[in-house]
Amino acid sequence: MEYKEKKISDVIDIIIDNRGKNPEKYSEFSKYPVIDNYLIKNDIFPDLNLVNRYLDKDSWDNFLRGYVIKNDVLITLVGNGIGNVTMVPNNQCAIIQNTIGLRCNELMYNKYLYYALKNEKNKIIKYNRGSSQPSIRKTDLLGHYILVPDLNYQKKVLNFLFGIDKKIETNNKIIANLEAQAQALFKYYFIDFEPFAGGNFIDSDLGPIPKGWEVSNLEKIANYKNGVAIKKFPPKDKDNSLPALKIRELNKNSTDESSDVVGNYIDESVKVYDGDVIFSWSGTLLVKIWTGGDAGLNQHLFKVTSEKYDKWFYYLWTLYHLEKFISIARDKATTMGHIKRSHLKESKVLICDEKTYKNASDVINPIIDLIINLGIQNRTLAQARDALLPRLMAGEIDLEGLGGSYD
């Protein structure tokens, strides 16, 4: 395979750069989402369900100096996520601060540039010139050299890599759907009491509840084990370490080479495995089922377990109270909002009768199991992709006979 070494600027037709442009105000919601840095996680596309800023129609029409379109490559130049890349999922997204968009010329497909930049990340972040915060100059990025194969080889690589990423994307959509199903079933049983319409109800602190049920709280149905200050437990050597699970890792459901490490001699209660429920109670509040592999739990995150109740029960009840917890943390006049253990005790839950619990378990447990299995499958696919990426970019793998469309 013949490669030509070229600067990134040599394969770029258009650069979209709105840095320094700030609208007077953002819309609470519109069809024009802003792709901020936190959404750019080296995934093929960002999750637009996590967007928290939108442009109104007037800002969209008059404010931007450049517009990104579907499959433009985005790369973060400022902040903790420098060097992270993704692609634009549709023609109505906007970029503003800290990120630029790249659109290739006839020498390279946009999607190939995405994988090339992902492969070069460790080299690109060495251009960091920031003092107060990490920062890469656009000129340094555009002057970086990459290997450029012919378009036919690019197609073969994309057919292989994009196929893996599309499978991961499909799995993620299924997981999101399963999460919605589990929450809908939880609401059906424990919030709306639909199976008990017309039945006997009793008064409680939460209003009328089915007869035979009782009011409890989060602290009574589960154990919320806080993580450790990982710096106090350094690994004795590389072979006896675990990646540290912090909020960053929980947010993307995986660890990577940049994750901190902790000695594997930490107590078993703060070791994390696939399928564990993790609740970050400080900073960015999240409740997730972890499928990122073995890890050591950092402080400010709870590992949630129970000896009495199934995973679905304490997971969905904790998730049910998350919005309230976020509101509590937001109102705290500190640099990092958080909740206290007392808030767990104040968060009411309903304990149902044995028959209802079994009926709910029979339908929700398989959903939770499938969420975990698909998450593990995604991790396996991503590991295979990342292991093959450098060799594919270097032309070290024979792709003869591999064809098809990657669109």
C-alpha cells in the first residue's frame, strides 16, 4: 500500500471556526443544538440527547460565521478534552467555543480523517501550549503530518471500522430503548399503580398506596459505598493496578490509557465490575449501570448494592430521585455541588408485596441483563477496533477483497 505523507491542511477543503463568537442568549430547546466539548468523546457521533445548549432561529441565521454539515469532523482544541474527535450527525448542529470543524477535499474522506485523527491523538495533544488550561493552536494541528492512502484503500478501511462503530451505535440505541422500557415499567408499577386500579389503597406519607405496601427510603433498600481517595492507594507495580473509575469514566462508560490507576489491594467493596450500579453524588450527578470492566472506585462516587433486593429495584429507585438530587446539588453555594447521605434517607421509596415484586422482577430483570450484555459487547467491539486502528492506518493489515459501502 502506497502512502503519501501530508499535512492535515493539505487534505482540508473547509475549516469551520466559530471560536470567539458567543450569542447574547441560548435557547432552552430548539432544533439547533450546540455540540460542546463535553459531547466530543472520540465516538463516531456525539449523543445529542445530552445537549444542554441550543441556538434560537435568529442566532442560527445571523450569529454563526461558519456552519458544519453532516459528517464534518470536529476536534477539540481547548480544555481537558483536547484532541478528542467526533463527526457531525446532521446539518442543524452548531459549534462555537473550543472546537473547530474540518471538511476534507478530494484527497480524503471525512470519515477517514476522523479515524486518522483518533489514531494520532497522543501525538496531537503534545502540541499543548496552554498554561491555565490545555490548548492546541489551530496552526499546529493543521501542520501535523498524517499518512494519506489512495481513496480505494480508504474505502476498505472505512468499511471495516465504520461497520464496528455502526454496530456500537446500534447497540447504544437499543440500550437507550431498554432503559426507557425499564423506567416505563417501574412507573407503571410504583408511580401510577396501574395494575392496582380499583383496588384497596391506604394512606401514607406519599399519599394513597396499595394495601400491603410500605414506605421506606433509599438508605434502607441499598448500601451506598463511597469510593476511596485513589492517590492514597498507589499501585505497587503495573501488573497489580486497576484503572480508576471517576466521573469522567462513568460519563463515557469506559476507562482508557489516560485514566488514573489505583493499587488492586484496595478493599473489595470499592472494586467495580461489569453490571455494578454506580452513582456519582458530587459534581456531575449520574446513575448508571457500569459495563466498562474492572476498576477501582474513586471518592465522590457510590457503588450501590443490596443483599435483599434485585439490581433493578435499587437502580430504578435511585434513578427516580436523580433529578431531585441534581437540583439539590445545583442549589449548593460551592464550587462542586453534591448531595449528603441524609438526602438518601430523605428519599422515599415504596416496598411492594411479594407477588408484585416477583411480577415486576420477571419483566424488568431480563431487560437489565440485556443492557449489561450489550454494554459488555460494545466494550469488546471498541477494544478490537482500537487495537486494529494503528495497523489499519499504517496499511499493515491485508484488506484485499474487502469492499462494500461504509455510508
